[in-house]
Amino acid sequence: MIAKLMNLVSKDKINPMIGAAGISAFPMSARVVHKMGLEEDNQNFLLMHAAGVNVSGQIASVIAGGLILTLVGSLL
């Protein structure tokens, strides 16, 4: 939904399938997004972009988990 909203206001278009590789099913979701992109356009190569989004989602979730543990630990 965010990619579609950004496409309304942005000059450069963003592929909304990249968001599907966010954090779920590392690294299988990147492969699924790549395969879906190839079915739509056989010149489309999304594997590296989807894997990058997948890795950044993993890193962000670890940072968020660390912050939550730190905040809860300081309250106890």
C-alpha cells in the first residue's frame, strides 16, 4: 500500500512487489517475488532487490527487538 501511495506522488515508480519481501520467510519471499516478476516480464530481475529488502527487514526487526528488551529491562 505504501508503494502505491508513493507512486501517486513520486516521479520514479516503485515496484510494489518489493514490499512483499519485507521480513517474512527469509530468504524464500525474495525468491517468490523474483519468480512473480519474471512471470510478468521476462527481463525483470528482482532477486537482488528483494533480497536486500529482506535482509534490511531482518536487521530492523533485530534492532527493534533489542530496543524493546532494553526498555523493558530498564523498567523492571
